[in-house]
Amino acid sequence: MKNFIIFICFFSIVGTLLALPITFTNGETLQTNIDSQSNMIAFDGNIEHIFTHCLLAYPSLALSEENNMKQYYEKDCITPNEFSLILKELYENNYVLININDIFENINGKIIKKKVFVPEGKKPLILSFDDVNYDQKKLKKGMVDKIIVDEQGNLASETEITWSTTKKIDISYDNEFIPILENFIKTYPDFSVNGAKGTICLTGYDGILGYRTSKKNTVNRQQEINSAKIVVDKLKTNGWNFACHSFGHYHMKNISDEQFKQELENWKEQVEPIIGETNIYVYPYGEWELTDDNNNTSIKHQMLIDYGFQLFCGVGSNPFFSYMPLNTSGTKSLFMDRTPIDGYSLKNRKKELLRFFNADEVYDFKYRT
Ligand SMILES: [Zn+2]
């Protein structure tokens, strides 16, 4: 299976070959995601899914020449300003956020698409966010330290700022995607269907959401887990959900089946107890492996299915939501591509992004070169 690299990031790409029109299986499974209070209609077009990474919360630091993460951040991430402007344009262009769990279901072991309902004139959109772990190699390099629940019970970001010899804790509501989206939907509640927010794609190798919950951390680990759980519970209550983005952010084809199994065990042991089960798998680097050389389901993919994953997300600039592999009559899995929103795409994929927003209008000229 050949993948085409269409942009550069920590994440490579899967999906340009997947640019097929969406087709719903049938109308038999109409249900559940109807808000009975309002006029919802079945949507028959493409369900769009866009993703980005943690924001460059402190852009002047993140994009400074002295920062050894700058080149990655510049390509793979966006600034808080860009994110806010993108939300505004998405809203103005009649997109509404839906919950990714409302687009598929398991009927007697078969994963099928569900009809999606949105208010008349609106278009469904899924937002997801990758690598939301704030791992230690990124600390003090322009991202926030962690997500917290503040004393008033609101989601916020927390970052320790050092000014020459003094340290200060910065609690912010406008420099990371979680509080920004929370506040945007408070202002524009009709941007969200049934309170849906976004999908947070986690790894586990250095903890989650800024908490050092992995087993390799032996200092205050239980306390970190307890703190992470408070944030996770609040996120879930507020309409966020979680996806598995692997444990160690590996290249799928570069590790053995045994290592892959260990990855999944690590996820089950170290992440799932904190966030609960998820049946959504988001491929690191957008690299997937479905079949072996004989065109049978690969051992790794079978492991993912056996562990309970039901929706598999890759990367691609066009909407794709269908069953893969396309060319065999064997086991098929439900796949969805996600359109990357990052510094690279804002610069080089303007045309593809026009269906969402005008990249020139959101581009952060203040901080980007
Ligand atoms: Zn990733």
C-alpha cells in the first residue's frame, strides 16, 4: 500500500488516495443524535473532519529563532489567534460541531455508519487535536504546561513562566484550544450539536494533558493520575471525547508485531484507566497497515480490532469516510480521513482549505515569517 506524502510534520500522510465521495450505508439506523427540541435534518453530504495539534500558546517564544522546536512548531501547529479566527470562519460558513461517536455504531459486531442530523442549512464537522500530552521535551518552548480545572470549575491552561529570577504561574483562557473552544461555544452555542466539542487524541509515553501519568514517572505518579482524572471528567462532562493515538507515537511499519502488542498493552494499562475506553484509533503520522503481503488482514490491524477499535482515522486533504481496504472482499474497517490544519497547510493548501476558511485571513503574520 503506497502512501503519498503531501505535507511534512511529525505526522505523515495517508489519505490523498482516499478522496472518494461519502455514501451512507442506508437509512435503517436513523436515531439517537437528534436534538428533539430543534429542527434537525438528515445530512447526506460529506462529514468533514479537521485536526490540528496543541496551539503555540506563546507564539513569540514558540517561533523564536532560539527555540529548537521552532521548525516543527512552524509547520505542524497554529497560534491561538489563528485558531480563534478559524473557528469564527467555520461558524460563519455554517459548520456545526458533531460528536465523532455519533457517526458510527456497532450492530451485532458490524461497524456501520449512522445517519447524521444537523440543523437545516448546517454542515457537520468533527474537530480533533493530536498529541495532547505536553510532553517534557516541549516544556518551556511555547506551549502550555497542562490543562487544569480552575477554582470556579472552568477548563483553563496552566503554564509556569520564568522572568529572570522569578517564577509565575499563568492561568489562561485564551491560549489553548480547549478553553478557546469552550468560550467560543458559550458565545455561539449553535456552533455545537448537542454540546459536542472535540476529540482529544492522546499518547501515553509521557503522560496525558500535561500530567506525568506514565509508569516511567515514579515521582508522585498517583497524584498526577488523580489530577488528570479531574480534568478528564470535566472534559467529558463538557462534550469532549478521547481517541487513542498509540502509546509511544511509533511508526507503525517500523515496529514488530510483538512491540505493537506491547504498545496496546501499555495503552490499556496506563491510559485507559484514566480516560475510559475509546473505540477510535488515530494513526501516528497517519501511517496505517491494513493488510499483509497476501492481502489478508495484517496481524497489527487484527490486534487493533481485537482491542476494540472500531473507527480508524488517517490524514488526507479531502473528506473520506468509508470502508477499507477498498479492493478486497475480506474484512473491512471503517476509516475516516482528517484534513490537517497547521502552519504548512495554511501556507501551501489554501485552495483545499477554502471550503472551511480563507487561510490568508487567518494567517498569523504577526508571529510567522
Ligand atoms: Zn501525533
